[in-house]
Amino acid sequence: MRLKSYLTLLPVLALGACSSGDYRLFHPINAIATQEWHATIVDTVVMLLIILPVLLAIAIFGWRYRANANAAYDPDWSHNTVLELLVWGVPFVIVAGLGLYSVKTIYAIEPYKPGLLQKQASTDPQSVLNVDVINTDWQWVFIYPDQHIATIDELEVPKGSIVKMRLTSTSVSNDIYIPQLAPMIAVMPGMRTLDTFDAPALGEYTGFAADFSGAGFSWMQFATHIVSQDDFNTWVHKAASSPNQLSYAAFQKVAQPHVNVGAKVSYFSNPDPQLFNKVVAAAQAGVVYPVSSALTKSIGSNEK
Amino acid sequence: MQLQVPGPWSLLLGRLTLDQIPYTNPILQVTFAVAALIGLVIVGAVLYYKKVGYLWREWLTTVDHKKIGVMYIIVGLVMLFRGFADGLLIRTQQVLANGPHAAGYIGATHGFLPPFHFDQVYSAHGTIMILFAATPILTGFQNIVVPLQIGARDMAFPYMNAVSLWLTTAAAVLVMISLFVGDFSQAGWVGLIPLTELPYSPGVGVDYWMWAIQISSVGTTLNAINMIVTIVDMRAPGMTWFRMPVFSWTTLSTNIIGLTAFPVLGVALALLGADRYLGTHFFTAGMGGNLMLYTNLFWIWGHPEVYFLILPTFGVLSEVIPAFSQKPLFGYVTMVAATFAIAGISWLVWLHHFFTMGAGPDINGFFSVATMLVGIPTGVKVFNWMFTLYRGRITYTVPMLWAMFGLFLLLVGGLTGMMLAIPAINYTVHDSVFVIAHFHCMVLMVVCAGFAGVTYWFPKLFGFKLNECWGKAFFWTFAVGTVTVFTAMFALGFEGETRRLDWTFNTAWKPMLVVEEVGMIIYVLSLALFAVMLVVSIRDRNKQKLAADPWETSRTLEWLTPTPIPFYNYAVTPQVNTRDELAWRRKYGMEHTKPDAYEDIHMPSNSGLPVILGALAGIWGFAMIWRIWWLAAISLLGVVLIVIIRSFDKNAGYHLQPAEIEAMERDLSIGAITAEQPDRSHHIITHAEAH
Amino acid sequence: MAHDTAPTANTRLFRPGYEGHNQISARTLGFWLYMLSDALLFTALFAAYAVLDTPMNAAGGPIASQIVNPVEGFWQTIAILGSVTSYSLATVAMKNGNRGGTALGIVAAIALAVVFLAFGVNDLTTLAAHGDGMDRSGYLSAYFVLILTHAIHMGIGILWMLVMLVQIPRYGFNEMVVARMLNLRMFWQFQATVWVCVYVYVYMIGA
């Protein structure tokens, strides 16, 4: 494992805890997260190439030239043209290299159209799963337009698919984030953003809100399951048989400020196919879902 | 069009009602009791020792740049303490409220702070630390040191200097009042949009945040003008640009940033205010508003603001490291160039605060590379400090220890900053506590340089050193606390913990949260040691007799003045012959040479108007927050009247007589910063006489 | 250390009688810097206006071409430029030590500024009366606040001029009065410059 040998360079390793699965960013699942993890390693190694020697030099100079060490003392030395060119040149070379690398990786993992996934998306368009995500105060609504179902606080995708999420918010801004899978991307009212990730392995993950959105923010997790195609189909059937339908009118109730403690899952059948667009248009037209001071005060407290 | 007033409102008191005072909250009860006790002790001491007149004449009405600087630093330290208390609450809440089964205390479901309270605490922590702790402390240093370093008697505009101080203080007071009257903002120190709009923040919290920042930023802008004019116009004869100490250079660059960046913040907040007060739609999601406009405007100020804090810090390191290496700063010219390169680039990188906005790869790529460019001049600075150590004769005094630790934090912050500059990495840690750990490394470098500066320049002002032994104990506990807290926080970032969580839902985070809490306890200890250091130093103040240069290795002009420094700074304006003037005079045995004769010195008179102006600005802010329109109108009118009254003031200062100066130069305690000056009103000259 | 030269007999360590800086030049530089910050303020406002000047940000309300009146704006431009000219003539009179002429120039400058403001206030109140106030849309918010911010600056300038009308007869042209008059000239010319930018950007391009 080359990764392991890279790992030893990380300063946090000093804690001796890196092999633990808790360090989720060290254990990427899909192509996107793996690329992000590689970028982390490359950047750290390159930077340490310069930072470690500097730290070492500071330590050595600091020890060697302490006042009572009787080392060489050159009270006037403050200029050296070659060195001064070098101190500009070395950081310049490093920044140039890392800058190039940074730009390259952006195109590979760009959440709107990741270069890494373009080949699969074009050769196997069937594997693309579209999900419309609406962020409310303080829940996540996932609409599967092609499957005609919707859920609250549960994202289920079949293994091997490429998940394309369209994102918007009813109320305030937020970030969506699934560590090990999906990069953070902003979710904003009246606007549409995109996030894309692949699902190469079965597993259960926790996605959550990353950008503060008010008093219920801490409770905004959603379960993310990567399941087999058969399990996915079964799950779609289960959701489709839900008596609750998600029309725009029914959505108004969902969109009211509410903390879903324990991230309990709900299913809906027959979501309005235009629901996502209607939510975007409504926010642009000035529809808000106000949060009263009284509600803010009661959340997470015993003063219910 | 009518002014928007959410909820009940009365003509007399605006939105203010009795139930806005959270007297039932036990945490606030304790806080109030402690604050009231400290306040009573201070007021009592002032009354008991009959120091009211002294306080008014020598401090509140002063226009002396050193006293103003000291007051800036006191305001900053008080707010630093408040901000630290907030930090302690945040850390304790997060460790207590971990996992679904975490117990709840005093009204909270998990931990002891429900979101309503926690969100105010973290918002206040950020706002206070950046705008009301770090900024005043650094402004204080610039006020104290720059006129001395360039051989001036005062700032270019001493009166305006006092106005800046009192505006900043008024804003800090407003933030403190928000503890006990109403609430503070719950939308982060950045004012997350559209969370700060009325539908989502109907209370007065955002208004407190907004007006406090607005008032203090007027003070900061005025101070920036003052600093730039002082440096451009008031350098002593012979002090050419490239003989100017690096701290003055960094002050110049930082205030150019301040002058150009703060108006943008003012506009961002004013437009938000228009949304909240006048019902406009600048940043609303609907009705043609554009919420990313706010985010862009805020960070167009916000990123330069980061360098506004960091550049003077670099200046302090560039003074302290050469002084205790007994060598000139390596690569002075490249250091100055790097300073201005950083200031320039700081304007081009703001978008890296929202790489995750969904901008295209081209835009993110541009800002990624632009951000990395900052690494070049910063790297240059680190190399130059490193070569300054080379073949030096290093003494590890307390300021030097702080400087070295600051250097370490800068390197860690730089390493992680380069990671965040890469969008591919940023997408995984953008809103995680990894970012928090990164910028805390940076701002703690500011704090380290702050304490380096405090210990370094303290004896110059007050005539006695801070206790070395307790100072070292304070330093080491602080350093250990810092490493503990932020190593754990970096780890938590890699565990995927995001910021601003009232309830830390993942139990896997528990071990590192506990480590952080341990670090916080070490911090508390270090704070206690800081207090001990102050008390011991003040107690032993008469045990030392200090020369003009108490460290004996300082290099720049400010150490040429007597210690403690008299209020007129230089009895006779010095002639500057070289860079590092004092080191040069010492080398040729001239550091004790005194001027042959003294002459009249023209000094500005004290004025009570700035402090009244500050008070009126504070009242105006309070009235605007609570929408008490009549009070707002009266206080604003008062501000305008004071500005006009001042323009009719014929007092052009007074002349110090040579005999007086000679007496003060002989007995340094007569002119010292703590001494009470005799009434000099009979020496006052008017503008008509002056010309 | 190339600049390290040993002291000679001519080396001076002190400079008795050093005059220091000149008050007027310091004040002028300080005021220039203030103007720079004010320019940044207007830059940010113009940026906000540019961002919000799209049909989408009009949110169904009027767009620029439906509310600006370049002809009326032209008369406003004439009024404000006339005000600046009057004020400049006042400073010419000041140079000649002519208090009466200076006061007359200032009064004329105030009168023209009031004419300018009257046009603007009329514009905004008419719009608001038709239901197109600043709370109608993002675009109108930007329009109103840009115009109002400039108007507030003009109001402060007028107040400043009134103070000068008191100080000139009272103190004559002493150092402080002259410094204030010169800074006010800079302030006034800057407000006219901002208005010209508003006129070109909002009124002419918008129409």
C-alpha cells in the first residue's frame, strides 16, 4: 500500500490514530473522493519538502547560535543576493507546480461535470441516476424524478451508478456533504447547483448539512445507502407504494421549519415532476418560510 | 415605504421590553454577577483612591498616541478574554453534547447550551476575536510604536486618533451589552446570507452584530488615514523610506488595506441594513435580490482583513527576531517587497472562501492559483527570519519565545492553507473544523506576535519589565494548550466534523473532542499565569532601574527615548543616519549622547469631545438596534453638533518650556505615562496666534 | 551592511529647531485618503448596481429604461456642475482675500445643490408613489440606495458650506478655515464626479 507510506508523513499521524476508520477522509470510497485524497497527499508531501527543512533549519540555527553557545557571530550579515533570489525562487517553483496540479485536479473532480466520470457517463448513460435535492429548514428532501418517488432524509443509490444531484433550498443557504463520497457544494434558495459522485461499492454513509442554517442545523443528517440494483428496485417499490403523495401543496407542509430529530425517514409517491423547478421559482418570487424567534428558542432545549 | 419593525414596538422604547433581558438564564446570571463585581471593584478603586479626575484628565481625554495605544490594547485584552470565554463555552458544549444519548443540563437537550444560545456564542466568538480583540490590539501597537519608530512626537491627527479609539470602544461596549440586553447574532461572524435577513433572524441579534461592526469600522478607517499620513508626513529628518523599520512598513501596508477594504464592508453591511430596516431586496433570495452579492462583498473585505491582521504581526516578528538575534534583519528590501506583494495579492483571492459555491472550474482555478501566490512572499519572509537567526547571538527572552512559536504556527497554517487553496481538497474540508484549525493557527500567530509585542514594548512605556519567570510559564502553557487543541481539531477535520455544530452527532468524534477540552483547560491555566505575571510585575515594578533600551539589544529608533518614555517622546527630534539607528549608535558608542539644549515643544491639548462622540455613537447604535427612532435622531444630531463644535475650537495646543523638559528628562517619572501632568492651560495658543 | 558608515565630525544625532510637518499638507493628504475610501464606497455601490441591473433582478418591476429620465438628469448635471463652478469661484475669491465674494460663491453653490437635490427627491418620491419604491425589487433597491447615498453626501456638503459661511466672517481666512475650504472643494468636486458616473452609467446607458 503506497498510501500507507505517504500517510506516515502526515503530522496528525503523531496521534497514532490514523489507521482508525474514524478518519473518514483517509478512506475514500469512490473515484472522486480518491482523487481528493490523492490531492491531499500530494500537496502535503510537496509542502513538507520545504516546510520540514525550514523547521529543521530554524531549530538548528536557534540552538547553534544561542547566546551562550560561543558559535560564530556575524553581526553585520544581512544581505546575500544569491540567497535572496533563492528565497523567491524556491517558493515560486513550488507554487507553480502545485498551481498546475490544482487546476488539473479541479477538472477531474469538478462537481458539475467531473472529468473522472465523463467516460462512464457517456458510454453507459443508463447508469446515471438523477436526484433532485431540496434543502428545507431543517431537512433534506430527495426527489427521484425518473423513479417517481421522494424521500426525506434518505438517499439510496444503486451500486455502479453515477449520481447527479440538482440542489436548491427553500429558505436559507447550506452545503451538502457526504464524506468519502460527495464533495461539499453550496445549496442556495432561488438557485440551482449540481453535485456528482459515483457509487462503486456497497455501504452505508452519513451525509449532512455543512454550512450553518439556523437553530436546527445540527440535526440535518441523512442516511446514504449504496445498494445492489435489486435492492434499489425493491426500495423504489416500497417508496412508490407510500400513500403520501408530494404535490407542491403537500410540499408546503414539509417545507415548514421542523427539526427531524433522529433523522427519521419518510417516503412519498408521485412527487410533482415540476416540484424542484417550482421551489426555485417560488424562492425567486419571494416566497420565504420564516423562522420565528419562539421556534428558534425552543429547538434543542427543554422549553418546548 | 415605511421602516420595517418586526414584532411589538413602542414609540418610547422601540422594540425594547423587559422580557428582552434574559435574567432567567443561569449562565448569564453568573456572567452578569462576575461582570458587575469586576465593574464595582474598578469603580470602587477609582473612587477610593480619588482617581476620577486623573482618569478623566490623563486618559479619557488624552490625545497622546501612546496612551491611546495602551487603551486600545486594554480594550483588546478585555475582549480577548470575553472571546476566550466564548471559545471555552463552545468547546465544552461540543464535548458534552456528543452523540444521540448525550445528557442535557440547564434547559438544553444535549450539553448545556441549546442552539439559540450556542449560535450566539460562536458568532460572538468570531466577531469579537477578529474585530474587537485582534484588531484593537494590533492598532494599539501601531499607535504606540510607529510615531516612536519614525521619530515623531505624535500622530498626524491626535484628536482624530482619540475619536477612532472611542468609536472602537463604543462598538465593543455594544457587543458586551448584547450579553445582557437582547441577543447577539446567530448567523456567524460572517453574517451568513440570507440567514441574516428578517424572516430568518427576526430578533435584534443581527442588528447588534451589524451596527457594532459598522461603528468600529468607521474608527478603523479613520485610524488608517491617520497612520498613513503619519508615516508619509512625519518621519524624522534622515528617515528615508528605506531606513524605515519594518514594523512601520507593515503598518503602512496594512493601513492601505484597511483604508480600501473597510468601505466595502461598510457597504455590504449598510445594504444588509437597508434590507432589514427599509425592506429593500439587495440580498434576499427573491424579489430580484442576489445573495451571492453579499458573500462577494463581504469577502472582498474579509480576505484583505486577514492580511490587515497578519501584516503588522509580521512586522512585530521582524522587530523581535533581529533584536534578540543581535543582527540586522536579513533581506530588508525583499522583506518590504514581500509585505507589499502580500497586500496586493490579498485583494485577488476572496473567492477561495466559497470554492464550493458552484462556480466553474476556470474561476475556481484562477482563485486557487491566486491564493497560492500568497505563499511566495510569505515563504520569503520565513526564509528571511530563518537567515536572520543564522550566525546570530540568540537570547531566548519571553518576546523571542513568542516570536519563535508564532513562526511555527505560521508554518503549520501555511501548510494547511496551501491545502485549502486546492479546490479538490477544499471540497472535502471547506466547512469542516479543519478550516477552523487552519485559521486559528494563523490568528494564534497574531496572538503570539501580540504577546511578543506586549512583552517587548511594555518596559519602554511603563519603565519596568514584565516578570520573565511568570512570562515563560504563561508562554509554555499557552503553547502547549494551542498545540493540543488544534492538533485535535485538524484530526477532527479529517474525521469529517463540520463547523458550528451545537450537537456533535457522531460519537466517533468523542476522543478528539476530549483532547480539545484538555487543551482548553491548559489555556485556562495559562490565562491564570498571565494574570499572575501582571500582578507580580506590577508589584515588583520599583525593583528595576531600566536604561533607555531595557533589552540592550534593540535596534530601532524608538529605544532611543528615555525609559519610561515621556509624553512628548523626543525632547529634540533625532537625526536618522542609517537603518537600525540605535544599533548603529551603539556600535559607535553614541547611544547615550544627549542633545545639547532643549527648546519649546508644541503639544496638542487634551479634549473631552472624542469620548463624548464615542458615547453618542454607542447610544446611536443602541437606538438603531432597538429601533428607538427618537433616541437615534437625537444622538446622531449630537454627533453632527460635536463635529461642528470642534471645528470652532481655537485651541491649537500648548508649548512645553525648555525648563520643564529638562526637569522631565532628569526625573523620568515626571513625564511618564502614569504621571499626572500639571495644568498647562496658561500656555495654550490659539490658531490665530500660531500663525 | 552597505549602509553602515562610521560617523564623522559632521554626523548629526539631533535636529534642534526641526519644523516637522506642515499642517495643511497633512490635512490635505488625509482628506485625499478619505476621498479614496469614499471612492471605494461608491465603487462597491456601483458594483452592486451593476449586479442588480438585470431584468431578472427587476422581479417584474420596472427596469432602468423605464425609470430614468436622461433629459431631467441632464439638468441635474448642469446644476451640480454649476454648483462646483460657483464653489470654485468662491475659492478664487478666497485667494484674493475677498470674504464677500467667497460667501456669495458658497451661497450660489448651495442654491444650485438644492436645485439638484430637489430634482432627485422628486424623482424618487414619484417612483415610490407609483408603488415602485426601493422595496419593490432588487434593481430598484440598488437604484434608490445609489442615488440616496450620493444625495446624503451632497447634504453633508451643504451643511459643511453653511458652517463655512459662519466661520469665514468670524475667523477670516486663517490656516484652519483655508484648509477646510480646500478640502471642501475636493469633496464637492468628487461628488460631482460621482454624479457624472451615475449619469453616464445609470441614466445614459440605462436609457
